[in-house]
Amino acid sequence: MLNKENIIKILKDINLPLSQYWITSGAGLVIHGVKKNTNDIDLGGTTNLVEYFIKKSCKYRETEDNLRIVQIDDKIELLENWFVDEIEFIDGLPVGSLESIRKQKAELGREKDIKDIILIDEYIKTKSGR
């Protein structure tokens, strides 16, 4: 399991261009403080960044809408042009806003996404003092 410090260290070590990716999904929720840990790091990224890793012989698969998901290593997946409304910088790293991650999870609608939506809503309610 990866906690916030692990995620930050891993991403700072691989030193990706900050303007070409954003942290999303479970890793984004960990960085925001909604969850304590996650199994992996999902990143949204530009087509240029995806092509860079494909040229480096990283394995990838295509989605139904012809976007590519690149396996950078055993912990990091890079999702080409993955949905994000807004990017915030937390600890010097680009992270999808909670609203963006919530919207993405609502669209996916898997059981784990529904659980994450509940956590996001509870976190926002607690943070706003309601």
C-alpha cells in the first residue's frame, strides 16, 4: 500500500514534466487527505507524455475510445487525456481536484468508486464544518 509520502517520493523521483500529467483516482484521494493509502498511482497525462513512455517500450493497452493506458512500472499507470476539470498543486505536484475525481468516479460507477464518492462527500462535509 502507498501512503501520501510514498506517492510524493515516487513521483518526485521519476521527475515527470509538471505540465503534462496530473494525479487522479485513489492516489489523488490520498494526496488530498481523503484516504490514507492506495494500491497504485493513476496519472492522467498528455498524448506527448504517453508517446514518450510507449517509445521507451512501456506496455500499454487501448480503451474502447482509442485512448491509451501505459504501465510505467508496477505501481504507476498513465491514462491518456484522462478526465480532469481542474488541477490543483499539492506539495508541488499536480492533482485533479476533488470535484474532478468525484465526477470521474461517478462516471465509472464501480463498487469501489461508489465507496470513494461517499468518502469524498464525507471529507468535504467535514472540511466545510457542516
